[in-house]
Amino acid sequence: MRSELVVDVTPSHISTALLEDGRLVVLQKETRDVSFAVGNLYIAKVKKLMPGLNAAFVNVGYEKDAFLHYLDLGSQFSTYSQFIGNALSDTHQVPNLSNTALLPDIDKHGTISDVLSLGQKLIVQVAKEPISSKGPRLTTEISFTGRFLVLTPFSNKISVSQKIKSAEEKYRLRQTIESIRPKNFGVIVRTSAEGKKVAELNSELKTLVRYWEESLAKAQSLDAPALIYEEESRAVSVIRDIFSPSFENIFVNDAGVYEQIFNYVSLIANNRSDIVKLYADDVPIFDHFNITKQIKTSFGKTVSFKSGAYLIIESTEALHVIDVNSGNRSKNSDSQESNALDVNLRAADEIARQLRLRDMGGIIVIDFIDMSKSEHRQALYEHMRTAMAGDRARHNILPLSKFGLMQITRQRVRPALDIVTSESCPSCHGKGEVQPSLLFTDVLKDKIDYLVNNLKISKFKMYVHPFVDAYIKRGLISDYLRWRKEYGFGFKIIPNQSLAYLEYRVFDLKGNEIDIKEEKDTSSSEGKKESRRKSQQDE
């Protein structure tokens, strides 16, 4: 399977798309100033104890207090609490965890008020990002994730990935880590560590220990709440988790992010750094790789797949419901049962993709087309398990119930990706009336004239819908050619599939958007006119 990663960097967002044989399977989108991402460390303060929930609400700086359950404190919380308390009370030196004596484990059936107090300062890690109306979920079982290893302070346990099948290799890795790890630091050996040399593992282990020491030093110098350690950018973390020899290309359209990814790939696979490539074309990177079109067809309430069949996907905060429909699918067999099985198997493949693509978590209930034969229901169950075998999120699949429903639980650590595929009218903004589309070319020409002659901006990029782009560039002597002769050759008009039909956007050569919309182009123009009239009357 050919895997490619495409990273689209804009001034406000970073979007990461994973393609397998050209098909979109993972899409992640985040704002560039994202906070409270999974893995981030904060120095925080206990705000409220909730004995009924056996949990505490903690102030980490988010608009809603974060949630810390007793079971997320970890068995070594006594050692953690004493060590962190000493470190924050004496800020003259960073204490060495290896010189600390580990205390007995806390009672797993204890209560939150036995171990925490109001106003107590903690170092916490985000385990689950804010979702809907809920704040982040926290843990004090801190971990630092690398390519080959995961470092866990306040522990001496060594765990080796179960995906490493060779007992001999497991023993080698366990003995290697035991010989190089610092005291009171546990280590989880990841699957990617298989076959790696001691020098590589030791180098990464030292880096992870340094992250811990730097975070502790930062906590001593800052007052709660404050961020003390931030996970790598989403693009780098995706590569860290899924990088494999099957990766053929990693395309990035931003020089800064390109350098981050290039340096990381050079670190973990020096002989593969040439797969990281800087995309510099004017055509939007997602359009070039046919990702925009796949996004528009893969999101929304209705998702079509092969032979006319389709899915209906409805979501609430705690539950996702998927209905499988055969649609106007042509019958390949006279047997209704065979047709139902065929549609269900194809639907299972698409559902497995949708769960990864939208990062849907919690409870998923699937209403497949009814099948009467038990062997067909069993075949569908086994097929769904196979289709979701490559899903990295923890999940559990139950066989079909007597009502023909399949239930799946899937790990949820961040909000499900919800992309609206319907387009808002850029001309009427929902009022129901639009300017004549035939005059849209005159509007574009006026905007170019305004930019060149009024704002004195001769070099810029104007993005329009592909249909509009094709219209103004048709013929030997096109409107586009005439405009460039009249206003100079410093500007370009470029198609962008993400825009609505009569929508346009203008950027300077540095990538900054130029806002040239007039009052008549916005939905609030009447409101502004009314405000002006009122001001004039008051005067």
C-alpha cells in the first residue's frame, strides 16, 4: 500500500491528510495556536473537590475547569505528590528523581479528598482534549512519547509492545532498556523500536529525560496555571505515530513546517529524509492532490459509496448512528440475501474509513441491511474486525444483535472532525437573493482595478471557483489575458475547489489575505446603514 502525507499550512490552521493509494483515510485539522492538546503539560491548581464523583476540578487556564478523576492519579501518586511539592517549594535547584525513594502505592479504592486539597499545585497532562461543553480531562501519570520509547516518571516498570512477536527480540529490548534507563523512570518500548541499536534507543531516552527536566524547571519558574511542555506540531506527531517504510512522499506547503518535518524524519530515518518535499505551486495543495474533492464527498450527513449504496450518519455528543442503505444499486444476483451481504460488506469498509477519517469516538451503532442467515451475519462481523484492524484508536466490536444492529466503542481523545460540506451563498448570505451571476466577471474586474489603481497593489493572487476560472480563461483572447494586459502581469487568478461558486479571495505574495469586500458584498450592510442613519439623527 502506497502512503503519502499532505500537510496544508494556512495562517490560521494546519491540516494533515493521510492518503493510502491516493484515497483519503485520515484528516486532522487544528488551529495554529491550539492549546490543551493531548500530551501537553501544565502546572495547575486544584479548584474544587467533588467527593461524589471521586474527582477534582483543576484550573489549567481553560475557560472551563479540567477534570481529574481519582483513578487518573496513578498508583505512584504518593511519590509524585511529595516530589512535586518539594520541587515547587524550593525553586533554587531542580531535584533529581533518581535520588528519590519511591513510596508505597495509593489505595486504588481511595477517595479524592484523602490525597488532594484545595489550592494544591500539580503538574498535570492532558489525556483528552476539550469536547463540546466539557473541559479537558487530565492525568498525573505523566509520559513523554518518542519514536521508539515512551518515558514514564515515578515508575521502574519496563513494557514491550505486544506487536513485537519475537520472544528473543522482546528479551533483547527489555535487557537493553534495563541497562540504560535512569532509576525511577519507567519505559514503554514501542513497536518501531524492533531491531534498533542501543545507541539509537539511548539517544532518544536521554532526549525524553531532558524534556522531563526542562518541564520541571519551567514549572518552578512559573505560577499556576501555565503551560510547561507542549507536544510537537500535529503534523510531526502524526509522522511519529504512523511513519513506516511504505511512506513514499510527505508534501508540505510551508517552509517552516517543512523544516520541522524534514529534521524529524532525518532524525528517525536519515536515509528517508528525501521523501519530505516542499510544495511551492500556486494551486492549493489539497486541490492538487484531489483531497478537497474527497473531503466534500466524504463528510456530511449522506456518504455514497460503490454501486449507488450510501450511508446516513447522525451524531450526538455521546452516540453516533449509521444507517446503511442499498439505494438504487443494480442487482447482481437474484438473491436478496446475497445482495444484502454484498452491500453490507462494502459498507463495512466505508464505515471503518469514516471512523478514522472523522475520528469518531464513543458509542457507534450501525444499522446494517437485514440478513437472515447466521453465517452471513458472522461473515460481516469478521469483515468489520478485519477492516478496523489498522485503526490505531482502541476499539471494541460486538456481533450483530437480534435486531441487526452492530455496536462499536472507539477511543475518543479529541473532538470528532465535523466539516460542513454545504456552501453558504457568498452573495446573499442566506437572504435568498443573489446578484446576477453573469455580472460576476465585471465584479472581479472592478476588484482588480481597485487593487491596482486605488490600493497600488500590483502583485497578488486571486482565488476563484474552478468554473469561474475556466470561464474567464476560455478562448485565445480571454478576459484573463485582456485584464493582465490592462492591469499588468503581476497578478494571477487561480482556481480553488474549496470556494463557493461566486466567492473569491485575494492574497498578497506573503500569503496575507487582502479584504476588499464592500458593504454591498456583506450581509450586514443594511445594519451598518441603519446605524449610520441613527448616528446622524442623534447629531
